[in-house]
Amino acid sequence: MLLKVLTGDEVVRNAGSAPTFNLLGPNTTVQGITPNLFSRVNQSDPLFTLTSGFSATSVRSFEGNVAMDYGQSRDLDGPTLDDLVCEEKDIEEYKCPICMQILQSPRQCKNGHLYCALCIQKSLDKRAECPQCRVPLNLSELAKSLVAEKHLRALKVHCKYYLMREESKKPAHNAEVNWIVDPEGCQETFTQEEAERHESKCGYAPDLCMFGANCRVRKMTVEEHRDACPYRTITCDHCKKEIKLVSLEDHNVKCPEIVIHCELCQAEMKRGHLREHRRQQCPEEDIPCAYSEQGCDAQVKRKQMPRHMEESAASHLARVSQHLSQQLFQMSEDFKQSLKARDDKIRSLERALADQNFDIDWKMKNWSSLKKKSYLQSGEFELAGLKWYMGIYPNGDLPDARGHISLFLFLSSNCRGQKVGLRFSLRIMNHRNPNTKIVQNGFRANFPLVERPEEQVSKGWGAKRFTPCDEITEANGYLKDDLLFIQASITVCNIRWEVETANTSIVGYW
């Protein structure tokens, strides 16, 4: 039994005198009561007596802002005392005239009229008189009825697991709970005082299914249910997968390891192999002709396909020839369109670069050491979408140029049919006087200079006798700290490209 303190919205104030309580019975517990409140409890003159096993639904009394709720140990969602009483005779006089049910914590007026403690309390809140004899009455004047309490404690009742809820088709929030006799329920009867002790140990009490299912299990049948529950986990004999017993039938319809027969050819195989069998092997499966992409729309059984291929060989050959011709024509058209789109893009990019001047600097340190080499090359630079570099021969590129520096501009990358017209000048800068320089102007050339690989002609253009070697001295200002400074000024004049196709030649100019 539980004595609980309620606060906040549950508190109901009462202007009457402070109540007193007498707590009886070994199973009575108190929750939320402060020591100061207990010090004010008058044990000698109780207003309410709570006895272990007594099933008061809810009896409240009040002191200031504190409300005390006397709750019964029975499940409030379970059957009532009226549902569980064994014999109805001689009980009518112990029914509350307000709620018309068996008295809960009986209280009587001065004239002996009996009521449930909670019912009379609510009645007195509205009107301070006995509902039957109309004698003036308040809470402090209510008294216990020892005779009624004794009779109620000795009342024979069924175990609450003697009854079961009657199933209703109405929604749960609208359905009225009806209790009916459970043919498999507990058959024991006892006094109301003994009810709580029995029900806490009753083997007919419901228990949870260990497999998490909504099974109806009783405490005394838990072990038996472990081996009988349809929701227990089992292992499939075929695929060894763990499944619920209740889903075994559905699993057997899908299990890939169960042996079945092909519905077309009746061959025996595991279910998991059926799809591949139908796709690759089944002789009765209708399959398309291997030349379906070439226009043959025949659908024949796999076992009849060799005969179809033999009988339709000439037709297939004609279809293949026609199909290939169409493919080649389409490929040619696509290729032309692709080339045109590519060349349009190249022309657009190169137009943006044309008629622009580019100055390329080449600085060589340690010239006194480098000039002993036969050939030196600058780093590559990009121009008109192609890669270029400068090359210098410190003592001439050929015997007739000995004693002179040979300086050239070279094309590095493969232009793939493209020709670039350049106008450029090459010069060796003077460190002492920038206005004094060795210049070779007016070079004009179309690159590449070699159109056919068999022509052994240099790919560079410039001056074989650019300047005498002895001119490049520090005294003349062309060296500073042994550094030689060469510069090229380049202008793109025009771009020409030519692409050969199977049927024609595409030529473009800019």
C-alpha cells in the first residue's frame, strides 16, 4: 500500500481541521512525507485507517498545501473488488450509496450511514451534510466503521488472474473494459487481506515473452514457452540463416539453397541458381536471335537456335552488311563534326593570340664556361598553342659560320598539320647601355619548317652568323658578371591548318 504526497495542480485545499492518520500493516509504505508532517500525525485519534490489503481506490485528506493520496496495492487497470467478490449475498449493505460499489475505506456519519471515504469527501466538498439523512456533517465528524472493515477484510474474493479482459472491436480509447472468466486462470479464493500476498506470487500472473513478442505468457509457463514460442529464433536447415519460426514458411519460398525444378525444362537445381540457368542454359527458354541488333526479330527456344542460325544465315549476312554500312557512314559524319568543332575552337583560341607581341628573355650565367660547348638551348615557352625554344651555337652551327654565334628560334611540339606564320627579331642586350644591342630584325617564317619526315631540314629559323664571337665581352657591355642576356620579340602573323579525312581535305586560314 502506498501513501503519496501530491503537490501543485493536484493539491486541493480544505478549510477544515488538520487530518490525522493511523498507518497499519507490515506492507504499508510512505513516499514523499516529511518528518515535520509525521510529527503532526495523531496516532491516538485517527480519522483514516489504512490496513494492508485494503483496496481503497483513492482517499485524499488535506493539510495546508499538501494532499495525501491513499492508493491501493491492486492494479488500477485491473478488475475491481466488485468483479472479484465470490458471493454477492449479504454484500448489498456494504455498498456505497454514492458510487454503488463495494465500500472502499468505509466511513460513517453520526447516524451510521456508510460511504467510501473518497465518495463522501467529494460529496461534503459540495454540501456539508449526509447525503441520506441530511444531518449536518464535515470531514472531522466522519468515523470509521469497525464492523464494516472487519466484514470487508474477511470478504472472499477471487485472485485477479481469475478474470481476463474481454476483447473489444472498438478503438482502445473508446472501448469499455469488461472482465470475463478466464477458463485457464487462477481458481484460488481467499480473504481480501490475503489477496495481495497471493497475487505477488501467483503463477497465473502474466509475464513477458523472452523473444519480445506479444505472446500471452504466464509466470508458471515461461520455461515451456521458451521451446514453443513461434517467435523463437531457429536456423534454416538449407542456408543456415537464423530466422523466426513464425516466418519459416515465407523463408522457404525464397531460400536460395532449397532444391527446386525449373518450370520450363524440369531440371533440378538450387533456387539461387535458377535465374542463371534460365539466362544461360535452359533449352526451353525463349531467347532473341544473336543478330537482333542487326534487325532480326526472331524469338526461338534456345534448343532451336542452331537451326534458326543455319536457315537464316544469308538473311543475317545481308543485315550485317547493311548495318555495318550504316555504322561506317554515321562514324564518318560524327568524325567530321568532331573535327570541325575542334578546329573551330582552336581557330578561336589562336585568333585571340595573333597579332600580339611576345618578348622572351633568356639569361645565361657563366658564359665563359658555357661558350665552350657546341650548342645551348633555352627553356621551352608556349605561343599560339605550341611550344618553342631558342638555341645558340657559341662557335657557329656549321663550318662556314665558325667564329660567329649562330642564334635560332625552334618549334618544339608537333603541330599536327597546323602552320604558324611568325615575324620575329633576335637580339643580344647590352648591360651597360640598353639602347646599344646586337639585333637581327625582319625574320619571317612559317612553322613547322619540315612538312615531311624524310626531309632532313632544320626546324629552326634565325641567323647563322648572328655576331662575331669576340664581340661578346664585358668591355663591350654584353657581359656583366659573366651573364649573357638574349631576347626574342615575336609576333604571330597567321595560322593555317589542314586536316585530311577519308574523302576530302579541310583547309583553314586565319
